[in-house]
Amino acid sequence: MGAVGCVMAAEALLLLFGDGSPDYTESADSAPDGAFDGRVLHTYAHTGRFQGSVSIEGYYGETANAQWQLDIENNPVGDVNRDGKVTVSDAVAVLRCALGLITLSAEETAAADLYPPTGPDGRITIADAVLVLKAAVALW
């Protein structure tokens, strides 16, 4: 799949995902999601090779750095129609499924099942549609 998540306790952290998306910075003074909890989930919206990094500053001034390389060869998470990118049409398909208007194949369901963030639950809901739409417009 094409998502990276991490949970940690720190004074501040900086994540670079390597896909052109904005850097993610979180600290006790500034948390984009409103809570400084070190929880981050980033979805890569297309296939490719990505080199990311994380820098963590501890409460006593200590720092830690790590890098990763991620190869996404399959279609990205949220790419329900399997065209290689996550778009609004994918979110519409997930919403239609959540409303019972269409049935997705097993492969489409695997791509659409993004909620809860801890792992797929086998159900397609409106929450899944919202997360696919966020991925399509690069908000997630």
C-alpha cells in the first residue's frame, strides 16, 4: 500500500515525504491537526520511488533522524478505478458504494477501505469516501 504512519513522543518533529507534498511539522506550539500527539498518516497519491525523512527533537534537546525509501509499484491506496492516481472520481465511487448504489470488486474494495487509519475493516463507509477525497485533493 502507499501510506506511511508513525507515532512518537517528542518536543517537535519534521517529516519530509519525498513526493512534493508540503513538509509536515508538529510541535507543542503548533500542531496542524490541533493535537500535538505525534500521529501522522500520509498517503502517496501516485506510484514511484520516494525518499523521505523524519527529524525528531526530544524534550531535553536530543535529536534523532531517520530516512526511508518507499517504492510504490502498485496503484496507490484510494485509487479505486486503478488508473494510477487518486482522483475525485475514485471518491465518488467509494461514496456510491457506501450509499449502497454500487458494489465494488474485491480489488476496488481493498483500494477504497482506508478507515479506520489503524487498518482496513472490510467495510466501505462514508468515512472511507472522505479520506479518498482528501487524498485526491492532497489534504491527506
